Amino acid sequence: MRYMVVLEQGPESFGAYVPDLPGCVAVGESEQEALELIQEAIEFHLEGLREDGIPIPSPHSSSRFVEVGA
């Protein structure tokens, strides 16, 4: 499966979350670390859903950029 991950840069770290998997988040000191940690978090999250007998949500989120005049 391929889930969309949102990355956000904070003052001192990077955050990542998965819109299709509520509660699945990670924080790293760099963008690369946040991506590595969110991949682990997704795998852990899906494993927990399987163990609890909860259906795995299908990926459905997408993203687009919209240009506006500033």
C-alpha cells in the first residue's frame, strides 16, 4: 500500500502524519528522519489494526498545489 504523508517543518524539528490513518504521527530532527520514522509508524499502526481485527483503511488522500497571488 502507498499512503500519502504530510510533512511539516517546525522551528526545531519535522513532523509527519498520515491523513488516512488518524493518530499515525512521527517527529524527527530532519526531514529524512521524520520520513523514516513515519514509515515505521505506519507499519506499526497497520500491525495493530490487524491484531485488533480492524479493517485496514485503503489509501484515498491526495494532494495538489494551488497558486494564488500574494
